[in-house]
Amino acid sequence: MLNFFKNNRNKNLPKRFWNDEDLTKSELEEFQKDVLFQRCLSSAEFIEILDSEFTPFIKSLGFKGRKNNFYKIEGSLIQTIGIFKNKYGGDCSLTLGLHIKDFPIRNSDKLIDNKKFTPSHSIIQKTVELDNGNTTLRYGNTKEEGNETVILMNSIVEKKGLMFFKKFSEYPHPFDKIKISDIENPSEKFSEYGIDKKMLNWIHFKKFLARFNHLNGNNDIALRLLKKAREDEYYSDRFTSIGVSPLIEGIDKMIVKYS
């Protein structure tokens, strides 16, 4: 039964794209040895394939950029695609990012050029999964396998990445649907947008929502969000004492600005 389940969810996928738990111990060790003994494609060799196969495809979809990061500005939104390579070599993953144009980066009040955005800067981040749920894309040991990996990357961007970005095509939806009650009682209600329970409870997302509501003329909601964010941060259990968070000062400045 277990083998049937493995084979079914990994249908038509070479074993290097299987989840680690679906591989036998010896199969997993063999992949690890490929990296250890440099039997797999080097990062330089894989980048060469990316430059010839992945970059032109992504640009054909309207994205700009090069190497590991690409962006597209659609109205008020910035869509980003990033390739995150394992620092030890041998594999990578694809991450999507979505942000509002001219908003500070995801975890600070810092502004950067919209054209320099990457998934790491974006408030919404999502790692693209294969049909079996795996997010690790092993390069392969030959140029042919490397080409196969990049063709698969193109496919999941087209089939899953663009589908994810399409969820935001009716902006300001879904951000305009997030209520104070959703922040007070976080749930998985918006998880299809990359906004899970943890995200709704995150201090920087509360600040993001405050900026969003201020931008859209909902100043009362913006101020309520900031006061909620300040209270949560003041009593945050991340610190041994209350009221010591360095983020409180920035929240107070926003409250003054929006009042």
C-alpha cells in the first residue's frame, strides 16, 4: 500500500524529484553522494542551462531580470520569481513573491526601487511545489538531466506560479477582505493567498495591512490595526521585558502620521 501511494504521487517524475521520505535510504544516500563527490552538475553548469532555457521563457511571460531574480509590475502589484540555490550545490527551489508597489520591504520600513524587488523583499512568499508536494529540484548529473530539470521549472511556473499570481488579479482583493476580527482571531481562511494563521499574527503583516488600508482611504481601520499591532508588540513574549521591542517606535510614528 505504501509503495502504491509513493508511485502514485510521484507518477512520471524521475526519482531525483521525489520527496526524501519517498526514497529508500540507499537512494537518498546516493543523491547525497552526488553532491559530496561532485558528480552532479556544478552551479556554473546549471546556471548556463538556466540562462539558455529558463531566462528566455520567464521573459516571454513579461518578467524582467536576470540570473536568480525576475520581476513584473502589474498595476499596483509587483510579482517576483526567485531561484534559491542550495549553498552546498546540487539543487534549488523556486519561490514566488507578491508585493504592493512603493511599499516598504516585508520586514522593515525600508523602501527600495520597485525594480529591485525579489521574493525575499515581498510581503507574500510562496515556494512552488511539484505535483508530489516536493519543492527541491535536483540539478541532475548530466546536461540532459539539467535540461529536464529546467523544463520542469518552466512548467511549474506556467501552471502553478501564474495561477498563484492570478489570485491577486482583482486587487485590492484579497487584502480588502481581511478584517480586524481576522487579525484578532487568526485562521487559515486566506491560506490560498499565502496568508496563513502565522502570517496574520505577524507584526510586519499588521503594519502592511495598516499601510494598505491607509492607502485605500480606510484610515480608521489602519489606526485600529496599528493600535492592535502596538499592543501585541508591547506585550510580545519574544522579549524578557514588556515594552522593549524596537518596532514600537516605528508603529508610534505611523499612528501619529495616520491620526
